[in-house]
Amino acid sequence: MKRKTALLTFALLVIILPTVVSGSPFYFVPNTMIEDRKYGSFSVIVEEGFYFLIFDNTGYITDNYTRVDSYVIFTLNFEEEGMRDISAQKSVKAGEYNFISFNFDLTGIYVTECDFEMTASERISAFLTDSTGLAEYLEETADLTKGQRQRAIILVSSISSSIIAILLIMIVFMRYKPIWRIKKKYQAYRNKKAGIKFKNIG
């Protein structure tokens, strides 16, 4: 009994968790993801190459598609001399994204520390990625129209609710099935006993 209940619970988690836990299938530089915040910062070591700093206001990062326009003030500083520090302001409209690019390519230097800090008027996500991650991100967010987001949210919610309800019913049924059997046998015994008494009376 306990084993069956555990298996059903595990099945519930396997089915539900992928729809509940938010995740980003695209690549981003580790430890640079800032999810829906008005203030955020990170400090990370980057290798030489071409990078993109993305400001995401589509809601895709956290599956929160109720968005408002956001105004971001940020700085991007580098430890190595010769790299131009960036200090700028950007407006990112609801349902859209914005990004800046920079190229770390200094002769004889292969890694540098990159420090980022931002303050936004409304919650927004930000992360650092390379050209591959940018292409994957653009592909993932290309079809995120407002109608599709709403339909996706409704569909996922409906499916999740249905699965949860069915599995909970199954768990309850499996847990209390022996009790129903005992009650059924007890009722049959009472009916049989009542039938014997009826014969004796007749």
C-alpha cells in the first residue's frame, strides 16, 4: 500500500514539476541571471569573446507575463585597462527586450572580471550571454505574443489542475480501499446473519 502511494506521489511530481518550475533552456553566463527585480548586480569572470547583456521584460524568464514598461539605469565595469566601462540608461517596454553588446579581446589577456549593477523603475530580468545564447533566447521568445502567453498559461493551469485532481483521487482511493473492503465484508456478514435470524423466526 505504502509503495503504491509513494509511486503515485512520485508520478505526480514528475508530471507537475516541469510545468511549475521555471527554467531557461538558452545558455547564459553562470551566476549572471537576475530574475524580475528592481535592483540587481553580479560579478563574474569572463573569457575573451563577444558578449550580450540582455534586459528581458517579456516575462519569459519567470513565466510572469503581466508586464509594465521599465526604465533601467546600469553600469558595466571591467577590471582590465583598455576595456571601456559602460554606464547607460535604457527603456524596456512591456513584452519586449533590449540589449547591449561588448567585445572582450585584449592582446595577451584571456580573462577579466566583469561587474554589473542595475536599478530599474519596474521589475525586470537581466543576464549575460554569448552569441549562441542570444540566438537561443531570440528563438525562444520569438513567438511570445500576448494571446499565446495567455492561452499557454490557461492550458498549463488546466492540465496541471486536472492531473493533480486525478492523482489525488487515485491516492485517496488506494489509501482507503482496505477500509471499504472491510466495511463491505462486515455488511455482507450482517446481511447473512439477519437472513439466518429471519429463517429462525419463520
